[in-house]
Amino acid sequence: ETTLGAAAAQTGRYFGAAVAAGRLGDSQYTTILNREFSSITPENEMKWDATEPARGSFNYGPADRIVSHARANGKRMRGHTLVWHSQLPAWVTNIQDANTLRSVMNNHITNVMTHFKGQIEAWDVVNEAFADGTTQLRNSIFRQRLGDGFIEEAFRTARAVDPAAKLCYNDYNVEDWNAAKTQGMYNMVRDFKARGVPIDCVGLQSHFGSGGAPSAFRTTITNFAALGVDVQLTELDIAGAGSTQYSNVVQACMAVARCTGITTWGIRDSDSWRASENPLLFDRSGNKKPAYDSVLAAL
Ligand code: XIL
């Protein structure tokens, strides 16, 4: 195959990119996007600060522009993200009362998922809830006010709003099986499956340093999949974009049937949130980098 999307499709997988609405007018960017990628994740446009900047006042313009580009070009869509402590407006952080925050959270999930119903294949319902270096949740406003049960509540609300959407839990630093944070996330997903809390997938963000994925990455993918959830590599980027490092990541996903897709967090190095590390598959001129060929060969 000659494109990332077509190569991934040979095994029923997608190969996606994070997309910024503000770049859709850049023809070099959209040419690569339309040619190479089969899935789109909005980089910032579906986050809480973008979609509900003031209580009850919803803004979908930038996200709608991405969704309509996806529809017009036959791309799949991931929704990112409904409940996250970051890029969260101050009016939410400032809520003191648990019942108020509970209804605000559920109303946010309901409004956003209803707006995009039928257009989003998988939602990152909750993002980055675990604390680095521990098996515990971080002390976000949601955990402070609602307790650890906020995650379960968010997933139950999401399922009721759009039963056809796949519901994912997404996090970073959970790629190494031998990390406490990975164990905490694994225990939560196992508990959700045991108790019937609705969860369909996990996202391993996969923001890697120049060494690439940890050696126990494949074990992590295998073990989450064995719980009965799909695994997606949702925000892949690798400092320096080494060909071997990229190839190893793709091979780890390809080795597990339930690893259903890979998304790079941007298209060209110049589009990346880590631009100085040149972590992506296309250079600043839109040319394919050596890592591109190693990914294509591994798919
Ligand atoms: C990043 C975006 O790429 C930046 O443009 C923004 O300024 C900050 O957020 N984990 C996530 C993503 O889940 O939403 C983050 O995206 C990167 C880390």
C-alpha cells in the first residue's frame, strides 16, 4: 500500500492524525491529511474550554469545521475529550458544591455528545485521571468534589447519551507495564468490566522520548486487550522520530488483534505541540521522513 490509511486498513485498523481547525486552510496540510490518514482527532476543539467556555453556553464552530472536513473526505472521527482537569475553564474549577459539579459534568457530557451524535466513533470520555508514579487518581477538581467515582459516573452518563459510540479511557505514562500508573489504570478497567460499568476502549497516548516505547509496551497492549477492551494508540509522537522507534510502536500494535488504530499527534513537525523535538512523520515542508517509510513497512 502507498498510504498510511490504506496500509492500516488491510488489517481493519485506522491510521489517524490530530487536526487543528485553524490549519484546514493550509493546502499542504490538508493534502497530506486527505491522502494519508483515515481518522481525525480534534487537537483542541472538543475540549471543555472550547465547547463550554461559560456555563450552559456551548460553542461548536471549530469542532464542527473539523467534523465536516472529516465527513466530506470520508474520515473516521475520535472525540477528545469530555472530562479532563486541563484546558478546563475556571468557572468549572471554581465550583465548590459537589451536586453542582456533578450536574455540570453530566450536562457537559450530554450536550457535547448529543451535538456530535452519530459522527464520532469513539470518545475519550475521561482523560488523564491518574497521577504519575502512583496507582491513584490525581487530585483534580472532579476527584476532590465527587470522589473517585466521577469516572464511573461519566462513563454511565456517556453510554446513556450515545449508546452507539465507543467509550474510551485515555492517559499518558501508562505504556510501560512496569509502571504504577499503568497498574492503577489496569485495575480500574478490570473493575469496570467486572461490575458492568460501560467502557469499550483504552487510549494509550504514546508520547515518547527519543528511545521510543518501553520494552514492556507490547505486554501492556496485550493485557488491556485481554480485559475485553479495544486498545488505541491515541497521541503518538516520538522525539527525533527514529525509524526503529516508530517501527517498534507499530509492530506492538499489529501484534495484538484488539489494537485497532494509531493516531499521530499532528501531521508535520511544525504542527506538533512538541515541534522542537521533530517527533512526527512529515517534515516542515510536508515531505515524508524516514520514519514514515518504517511505519508504512510495519503496517
Ligand atoms: C495538547 C495540544 O496538542 C496543544 O495544542 C495544547 O496547547 C495542549 O494540549 N495530552 C492530551 C492532549 O490528551 O489533549 C494534549 O494536547 C497533549 C497531551
